[in-house]
Amino acid sequence: MEMTRTVAALAVAVAVLVSLAGISGAVNVCGVDEDGLTACKPWVTKPCPTDPPPVACCNGLSKADFGCFCNYKNSLVLPSLGIEPNLALALPAKCGLPSAPPC
């Protein structure tokens, strides 16, 4: 149960930050740069590609400060940005990343 919350928190944070990358110029949020955030965006919105996320997305997530992402776990912003929480939840696993620490 705790692992599910951790992954959910990470996914929510990634989705919020990906959306923010499209709004502002140079972005670096929780250790993920604008290129990483932008590269992940199609994989957290519909229609989600069936291909694996690109290296730029996974590399960006691999540098993430997951503790920082936990600050976004209860965000209500996702639906307003077109982010699908279930898609965002699946992203770290699609990148083959290790489990994030619990929030």
C-alpha cells in the first residue's frame, strides 16, 4: 500500500511538472530539466503512445529528486491539465526505474 502511494505521488508530480514545462521557458523541477519533462508529456496524456517512453524522458526521471516530487502528491491540477493519473503512474515502471522512496 505504501509503495502504491509513493508511485502515485511520483506520477502526480511528474505530470504536474510536465505540464509546467509547456508553460514556462527554462524549467528544472525536482532535478528534471525541461527536456525530460517535455519528452515525458505524451506518456501522461491521452492518447498515450504504445511505444516505450523516449530515452530523454527516462533520463530526466532518473535524475529526479523523488522526495521533492512528493510535494505534489495531493495536487488537483492534473485533470485541468489533461493529465491522466493512471498513465502517469505507469511511467516510472515503463522507464525501468527503481522504486521511489515513500512520501
